[in-house]
Amino acid sequence: MDRLHAMEVFVRVVETGSFSAAARDFSITQSTATKLVALLEARLAGRLLNRNTRGASLTEAGALFYDKCKTILRESEEADAVVRLQQDRAHGLLRIGSSVAFGRRVLVPLALEFIREHPNVQVDLVFEDRYTDLVAQGIDVAVRLGKLADSSLGARFLGANPWLLVASNAYLRSNGTPVRAEDLASHSALIYSTVQGNDVWRVRSPGGDVATVRVSGRLRSNNLSAVLAAARADLGIAALPWYVAADSIASGAVTPVLPGCSLPEQEIHAVYPSPKLVPAKVQAFIGFLCGRFEAQWWEQLPGR
């Protein structure tokens, strides 16, 4: 028996003075309404209503129970309203997850702008390079790069994360500037060991042809800042995301190599624990991110 529903029916029988009228209000049969009240009485081991041909009237115990039922039903409605309110407006603590480099360079300025636009939201930024279980870590929404594995998570495609090759002018003067993708094989490669196939780079020419080049070098790291630092220190050619290399390119510390060519892009997704009943604060943040990763988005970040 659904006790709350049975209480609702009981209260309506009292207020209408009729089982049939209460049944109509809940779109159930009169026999169902009668059964629900009888089940309440059986559970309580006491009569709540006196029945006669003219309708139903409260017993002394029934009157006390009626008052308590009204209180319980009112508080239940208030509890429902609290949840609906949370679903209808951006409010409360929003935990946002990301990888370290993307988080520090991209999400931080965006999150600060989001906070300014949503004064009722508090943000907790969680940056980790290892895979994060959103539910276990209490993450409301994460921004992930690369193809998503099939899962029960909710997801929203945001855009693409393009990569390029860079080196310092000093390195290129000393070692020559590659003209074709195949020339990379004879250069010192600075290898990010998580993306772009480690020591195999796939370079797409302006015409669309893809060259697969095996590279080697003196530095390999799973940290993008370390790879960028090595390129700035004249140690070789690095494969980096545009958002990591953009400031160093603008300052002249590094320059694009094979500028007409491109490396494989990564997809950017917002992911969240479930595609159903998404909280308003998560919807608001995802809506805020939509459109932020178009064209040369790394040049449009707040504060850049």
C-alpha cells in the first residue's frame, strides 16, 4: 500500500463526505478508494470513518488522524517544491571536473565568468589527469577531451580541441625547418605520452593526405606544461593543443611547424552523472559552455 496516497484519499473522503467523490478526484474506482481507507484502518487497528447510506463521517480517532494527515501531506508538498525549485534555477554548489592543463588554462577563466553571471552558484573546481568516477567523486559536470566510452553518463558535445606542431626559432635555426611531414623523423620530438599516439604522429597535409611518422626525442612526459617548456628551451619539436601553445606563439617563444598541416583533433564533451533530471545548475553551466569552443576558441577565452 502507498501510505501517502492512501492518506490523500482518506483526506479527500473526509472533505467531500463521499467515497465516490474522492474516487473521481483521483481518477480511481469507488471500490479502490474504499479499499485504501480500509487498509489504513487495518494497519492502525482502528476505525477512522463511520459509513452509512448518506456518506462517511469521522470517528474520534479519525478526526485526530485527519489532522495529522493534513500536516504530513502539506510537508510532503513543501518537500517536493524544494526539489522542483532546485531543478528550476541555478543554485547551490557546482563541482566541476577536468584534466589539469585544460582546467588551469581553459576552465578557470570560464568558471570565473560563470560565477559572475550566476551569483547563487558556488563552484568547486577539481582538476585531475587520471580518469574520475563522477558519482564516486561527487562531480556534477566534467569537461573531457577525446572520444567518450559508452556509458550511462549524460553528455553534450561542445566542440573540437585542435593540435599543432611547434618549436623555438633557435631550434629550427640549428636543426633546419621541416618542409614535409616525413622530415619530422629526423628531428628531436618532444612527446606528450598521453595523446597523439606517443611516438607516432599522424600529420594531415593541406590536401587531406595523412602521413604516419615515427618520431623520437630526448623528452617524453604526460604533462603538457613540461612538453611546452622543453620546446621553449630549444630542445625539439612538440605536438601540443592550440590552447597550450597559443600564448607562447603570441610571445614568439615558439612558432608553428608545418603550419599548413594539422594533427588529429580531440572532441570536447561536457559529461554529467545521468541524462535524466539534470539539475538546473548543471544545465546552466553546460548552456554557458555551448558556443565557447567554436573556431579559434582559445583566442577568445576571458582574460586572454
